[in-house]
Amino acid sequence: MYRVTSYKYGFDPNKTKNKSKSLKLKSEADKEDSLQVSVRRTRRTISDYVRCNTFDLFVTFTFDPKKVDRYDLLGTYLKMQGWLHRQQRKYDNFKYIIVPERHKDGAIHFHALFGGYEGILKKTRVIQNNRRVYNINAFKFGFTNAQYLDEDIDKTTAYVCKYITKDMELISNCRRYWSSKNLVKPVKSYNFIFRNPDFDKYLSPEHLVVDSEYNQIYEFPKPTFD
């Protein structure tokens, strides 16, 4: 795919670091803008991971209050992290991306994309979104809802990205998500163009993913130019 950024006030490719990162935020508006930028960056990172890896399960984890204090963010995070590490030691090809969510009553849930998970899945009678729901036998801290994904990459991305919001819980050194170390990372190359006519037809509202005060970002499948 291509990701094209159109800068509204110009961009100097010789400046490798954004100097604004070293400036202190001076107002609530500045903080809000920085938060929105961080959320968009996280969503783009997850989108890149989904395009570079194969995920076949979407899983929601709910903790049993008799076993875990599900209102304790750090406590649930440590339980979840430990369980994932144990599963990865068992299954070498196991990959994941996982994000927390705090429900209205304050309880912590986790939502994840799994790939290459070889643990036992128990079939249930429940159907959600026209998909059969399975339980993960190895998770002993509560309840799981696992559903197989189709091959729609954008839909798969949306399953997790809808939980990436400015109000979501921050975990693991203030990150909005965490992921396995064996994920394939995107290989990126950067090219500076000045209104290349070949790109103009792709810089349309249907491909617009970011429209901020400073720039516009478009994403589209890699085209073949004549």
C-alpha cells in the first residue's frame, strides 16, 4: 500500500526530528491535539501490523471477580501478560495484538487479535455477528469469547482499532496496546513528491484517513502506473 502525506505548511526533509516534541504543552488545546495525534499514530501502527501478519481470531477476555480484581488495571494487566507469555512459550508461531477496555462499571476487559494460536478452543452454541463463539480452555482467570475472522483486512483492523480512543486505559509504560515480539514489521521507504500527477486521482475523500490542521494523510493499495 501507499501512505501519502500532504503537508499544509510545507515540510523540510532535512529535519529528521520534530522539534515540537521538545516543547512543553502550553494549553489544554495543545494537550488535546497531542492526544489525538497519538491515537491516530497507534491506529496506523496496528493497521500496519494487520497488513504484515496473519490473524485468524478475535478474542475478548473477561475476568472472573472470584479469581481476579477486575477493577485493578495493573493487576489484570500482569495476569494477562503472564498468560500470553506462557502461551507463546508453548506455541512458537503464536502472535497477538491486545488492548484494554474499561467498561462503564469500571471493570477491565481485554480485546485481542490472535494468529497461529494452537491451544484448545471449545465450541459453544452461541452465535454472534453470524460467527460461532469459542472459549479458550487454557484461560483460567475468567471467560473468553473467541471468533474466527474472515480475510477482510480493513474489518480485522477495525475490530481492535475501535477500542483505541483518547479515553482508553494506558498500560505497559503508557502504551495503548501491546503486542508479541514476533510480529512482522512493515518495511517502509520514503519518497518526497511534489503533487505528482500519478497520485492525484488517489488523493480523494475515500482514501483520506487523517485531516488535521497540519496535514492530510491518504492510504490506498499500491497502484501500477503506466
